[in-house]
Amino acid sequence: MQESNNSKNNNYNLSEPRGRIALDTWHRSISKDDEKRINIKISKIYEVDLDEARDIHINYHSDRIISLLLNWAKKHGMTESTFIAKLRDLDIHELAYQTSMGEVIEIAAVELLYKQLCDNPKINSSQTREDRYINFYS
């Protein structure tokens, strides 16, 4: 009896996507309500409580938002070191939470953060020189 349960669990583990691949798959063309249900899927797959599943989901969106934001910043002439310095002043976690709850779409969160990143008054003169294109066109 124990053996059949183990093989059943192994089949489940092999057939279901895990990690970032699973989260990417679940996020394809989903609605607001589906976004909220992903926490339950995460909880079942990883056998964690809903609070931890929520944290995993928020961290997933945080990582994606930061990655997209960095790509936008680099395309507009910002160096990675300047990006990292300015990133500290942004509330990415709150927007990642809102995204995980289906309240805001990911690209809207990135756009809002990008505007904040460009309008960030806490920059010194060396960073202004590095990011002269962003400051000129903002």
C-alpha cells in the first residue's frame, strides 16, 4: 500500500510543472479571479499554507516586475548601478501584491514604477550624468 502511494505522488510530481515554469504557465491569459486562485494551486503543489503560497506568488511578481523594469531602464540609457540605487526608493512589493491579487496588471505596475524611477528626486549629479537621456526626455 505504501509503495502505490509513493508512485502516485511521484507521478503527480513528474506530470505537474513546478517552480517558475508552473507559475509562468498558470499566468498565461488569466482573469482577475484566476490570479487570486493561483495561491491555492501554489499551496497544493508545494504543500505549504496559504500565507506562504501568497508570499511565493508576490515574490514571483516582484521578480518579473523588477526584470521588466530593468529592461525598460536599460533601453532608455540607464545603467544597472543607477537602476539598483534608485530601486530602493520604489515600493515594488505593494504593486507585486496588487498584481498577485488581480487588482493591477503587471505591465501597468511596471509603467507606474518606471515613471517613479525617472522622476526620482533622490539622485546625485553623477547619476544625472549617467542617465542624461532619461532626464532629458522625461
